[in-house]
Amino acid sequence: MDQEDRIALFLDYENLALGARDSLGGMTFDFRPIADALAERGRVVVRRAYADWSNFDEDRRMLTRSHVELIEMPQRMGTSRKNAADIKMTVDALELAFERAYISTFVICTGDSDFTPLVHKLRELNKRVIGVGVEGSTSKLLPPACDEFLYYDRLEGVDVPSARTRRSRPARPAEPTGPVGPAAPVEQSEPQPAGEVARDVDTLAVLVAQTVAGLQTSSDGTVTASTLKRTLLRKDPTFAESDYGFRTFGELLRHLAERDVVEMTDGPAKGDPEVSLPEHGDREAAFGLLRSVILDLAGEVALSGLKNQLRRVRPDFTEKKLGYRSFLQFCKAAATNGFVRLQWSVEAEDYLLTADHS
């Protein structure tokens, strides 16, 4: 139990309830999906919700059954009442951060950007901060400030009315060899064209490969799955493997390993495998592709836009799968191996590439 994260949960309840009603087709807010999501992340030792509860009679009973402490904010004039609730919640969270060092994670449930300074201060105090908000009513300023941000309408158990158009990433496409393990379907208002699905999965593959490459360069070369997941969340606090149709991060990695994007081996701890970029034997083939594209274009070819030309010939091309952190690095390697010539042009303010027919 000592290794478990202790979580303090704070709900700006009016913001969540009204956000669900206004952005999710009039649906009633349900606390249970949030409780289930947090149960996977640690032990919740404090649960507090702030509102004028005379406006939420049914919700009071639902929250009480879930052992949430209800903090009463009596009715006053509109803005002043809201400000009073925000200030009370902020003061209570900071007081808890100073008084109870064993609490490692604070969950701030709101979409209001006014809580961004609180998030920053909690992180300064070495606390992990998870945000939760309704996607349609969450300020764009809040998610990037958090260590992780969960959109309420994407949580397991939230049944969003189908008439509402929701932004969601597509589920992964079927692979010829079959998926690894079952994957939870991702609801969509309209089916996406196969090309868009493939592009999203390719984007995921590039993101993971690029992150692994960066970690291998900046660390001792060992990258575990847990380290990779934390880094992806630092890049995008709203990242969630479920948005791509995977139930767990391990399932996502197994899928990418099947596609030869990454390799997985036993890590230092059970259940936390080491992730690396595969040693590809087809680098020369990729260098040859680059050379042939340059020959087809004839003359000197600018680096800018060249990658798109390669993808017209091979849509799945990405230098990240070959172990290169950038397209320029890939082109320099091709030049070093004699497939092309690469030089900087002052006039073009870009690198120019050429190739011989011999």
C-alpha cells in the first residue's frame, strides 16, 4: 500500500454538471466513471465537491453514496457565488498539499481556466495533477497545464447521446495478422474513411517512435513502457490509448510491435517491458527510394516538401521507423552512404539534394 498513489479529489461540481448538460445533449452528470478511472491510478483518500447543493438535490444523493464530502456554497449573486466556490476549493487544495505530504496526486475536476494557477502551484509543490472536464466546456488553457487530463465524455461508462457530434480518434484498423487482444470500440457519430483511419494510426506510430528515439538519446538507452507513457502524457496530457481503440498501453505497444514500429523485451520490473526501436535492415532500401524520387524529380531538389514526395510513392514511409529522429538526419545518412548529395544553399535557404543516374 505504501507504493500506491494517494489521491485528493476536488470537484467544481457546477462546472461539471452544467458542462454535461449543455455540451452532452442534456445528459445528467454521473460520478461513477470518474471514480472508476481514478481507482486505476491510485487510492482516493479525499473526495470533496463544491456547489450550492440546493440546485442539485438528486446529485447530492448520488455523491453521498460515493462517499464524497459535499462543501456547501450558499446562494449569492451569480459571479460572486462562483468566485467564492473557486476560492474555497483553491484554498482547501493548497492547505491539503502543505498539511498532508503523503498525498501525491491532486485531481481537479473542472473545465474552468481560472484553476490553471492552482494546477501550476500544485506542480511546483511536486504534486502530480490530473484534470477532468467535459470536452466541449473545457478551456484550452487547462489541459496543457496538467500532468494528465481526462475528458469526462471519453471515460468508460459515460453514455453520450448518439445525436451529439463528438470528436474522437478512430479505432485501429484491422491488421492482416489480427489484433492482439480485444479492443474496446470507440464511438463515432459517423464512420471514418479507411484512409483517415490509417493516417491516425500512422500518426500514433510516428509519435511513439519519435518519443522512444528521443528517450534513447537523452537517457542511458533503456526505455521502459512506464517511462514512455509518462513522456507521452508530458507531451500531450490528453493522450489516452483508449482513443485509438486499445484497452491498455501494453496492448497498444504490442500492436506497434506487430507493425515493426517498436521492439519489446523484458524490462527491469515485471509488467514493465523495455521498449526500443527495431534495427531495420531496409535502410538501404529507403535510401534507394530517396535516390529514385530525387532522380524522378530531376535537378536539385529542396529538402522542404521532399518527404511528401516520398510518401506519394510509399505512403507508410517515416524516418522514425528507421531509427532517425528527423528527415534531415535520414537524408544526411543517405548522403554519407553515397546514395545522394546534400548541401546547404544560401540562395534557397534550404538543403538541396541531387543524385546521379549511375
